[in-house]
Amino acid sequence: MCRKAALSLLLAGALLSSPAAAACPPQHLKTVDRTLAGLATDAAGNVYAADPVAAKVRVFNADLVLLGSWGTDGFLPGQFVYPSGVAVDAQGYVYVTDSRLGVQKFTNTGAFVTGWQAFLCPGDPPLYEYPRPAAVAVDASGNVFVTDQCEVHKYSSSGVLLLSMGSCGTGEGQFS
């Protein structure tokens, strides 16, 4: 029951003072962080969580005990400014979206593999052609789906844009 309560806290971003958190042993309280954003699991049951405040990806085992974290704050490939989404493919590669840096692909131990969209340097203007990538998902064929403010983009696992759909608005096929 504690594992489900801790996972619910991760998913909802609830505060540690909630009644469900009080029922967990202390080691679980240390792993719950209300700033965590996107979540994904791998085939072994490990949980990967984007931590936008610390600019890291945190890794938990299936019992939600913190195994470690990786990432540093910065604008270079392999670094994060504001990571928001996480997905894991069938081969165990971890995809992380960052609202300033686009999409980055890592090994499950945090080694940078590749990234797509422009990597910005401090002081560069925001990316208007790819605003605020947020959620990311990977299908069984290895295609990577990324949402931004008003569109959904489909990429190959190496970052080749395959198609996009949507536009800003409230009509059919639009997002706001």
C-alpha cells in the first residue's frame, strides 16, 4: 500500500505532509519530491522522474527507493535547464524533454546519446519554432512522440522528424 501511495504522490505532485505520505517508512519520504515532473518506467520496473528544479533525472527502483540521479544544470548536450518529460523505449534508452533544449536521448545510466532541436547558449532567445517541449512517449516501434504548446511531433529514435499535427486554438485538431 505504501508503494502505491508514494507513486500517487509522485504522479500528483502532492505535498509531503499529506496523510498518504505519513503512512510510508522514512526512506520513502526521502525519495518523494514535489517538484518531480514526467515519469516513466523501464522493463525492470525502475522509475525515471524529471526534476525540473534540480535539472536532473532521478531514478527509483520498483519500491520507489532512490537509486541515484544524473544530469547537471546547463545548456550543453547532456545537461538540463528545465526537464519536464521522460520516456523509456524497449531497448532501455531514456528520452527527456526540456523546455529550453528540446529532446535528449540517454542510456539508462545517464550517458548522453543524442539530442534534437537546437541547443541554446545562455542569453539566446527562446525557440519559437519549437516552443516548450513537454511530454514525451515512445511507441512499440521506437517512434518518439513529443508535445509542445500546440502540436504533437513524431520522430524516429534518432531524432528525424516524421510528422507533426495540431495548431494553437480550441477547434478540432487544435491545442491550447
